[in-house]
Amino acid sequence: MSYSGITFGGNDNVFEANEIYRVGLDGGDLGGFYTTGGWTSRGNKVCGNFIHHSMSANAIYMDDGSSGLLMEDNLIYKTATGLFIGGGHDHIAHRNVMVACTHAIHVDDRGISRKYGPTDSRLRKDLDSVPYTGPLWAKRYPALVGILESNPIVPHGNVLTGNWIVGCDHPVRLSGKAETLTGFKLDGNSHANLDLFADLKTLNFTSHRKSGLELDLALYGLQIDAFRLALPARNLKLLNEGDARHQAFDSQQDVDAYKPKK
């Protein structure tokens, strides 16, 4: 595809066991999974997906203050960025494996320069469109109840732990000031080189040395079940030789465009 793979918003959607590749073939600042759902877009899950060979795409892209996404057990190979959090809150990322990405993880505090506070028309309209302080919403999304009192221009409540970063050019890109990026917990992530895997050209992610990472490609992406009796063959020649990098600009350039000029 020329742009993003799956774009979503809303609540309690589950995106599980998909395979996404060769997206973003005619642009940049986009995602394999892309959301700009705002503060209320919570309860969504992106789990067990195989996202690969999309060198101009962020594999999972939480744009412009989108919040509350759970990302677990995704295998990400050859993307611009693995996990990209654009100034939002309460994201959880566990056990994701990022391999040969330009950036494994990106986090930023764009809410400060863009003033993602109570007066932001887009985020406030989204918030006021739901009874977020009512009993049903408060029980289901307790972190949302006090969002306006939490200084929402500063990202908070984001936990990215227990992930693997393997052979990425830049493990973590911290875009912003140290004092305004404290809302990102980035502890307990493991690092390794590409020689950890047996043969990436054939998508053989078997580890040939003891590392603590026992990775079986068959556990990610599409699964055989009662409705899908066989999996489509992958075109390895296209994946290895096809040109999947047509990047208009990196998502960091979009962030930089809003920074005050000195």
C-alpha cells in the first residue's frame, strides 16, 4: 500500500495475528498500525502481529496524543520505527521484538509545543463527546477520569518494558526534554545483534545461541485454524530485493516543525 496499513480509533478493538508488510510505499510519517484517536481511545490491543519490510513506516504509530494502547508480542522487522509514541499517555508495550529497524522505539513530548491541554479543540471535543467521568467509563478507563487535572500536555503513564531490540540502528529516540519525558518507563528492555538469528533472508528468526529470546515465526501473524486451513506463501525475492523505501519524510520532521524557532 502507498500509505498506512490499518488505521483505527475508538475503544476496545483487538488487532491480533495479522501480517502487514510493504506499506508506506509512497510516503512517510505513517504506520503499519496507525491511530490518532486522542485521549479517549483506550482499551485497544495490538498483539501477536508480524509487521515487516516497510522501511518508510512506523510499525505501530500512536500519533498526536493518542493514548491507552496495549502492544504485546509483536514481531517487527525492517521498519522505520518499531514503536512510535507521539505525546500520548498510558501506553503499555511488553515482549515486542524489533529487528533491523532504523529506530526501535521513539517517544516524544510534542504535547508541550502543540499545547495538548484542556483548550486543544480536537482533543477536548473528543473528550467531551463521551461520559468519561460517568460510572461506566470511570470503571472501564479509570486513568481517563482525571485527565484534565493531570497536566495532559506532558506525557505520562507509558510503560515499555521487557521488549527486545535486535540490530536496530538507534535503539531509543528520546525526542524532547529529559524533565518532560519522565512519563516513559523504558526499563528492562534487552539488546542483541543481528547475528542472534539463524537466517533473516529466509525469515528464520531461530536463535542459534542462548540469549533468553526463543522466537518462532509461526507464533506471529496469521495462524492456521478452522477457518484458515493454509497460509499464503511469502515472496522472499520480493521482500529481500523489492524497493520498499520511498520516504517523503521521517515522523521526527513533523515533530520538529512545531518546535518554537529560536
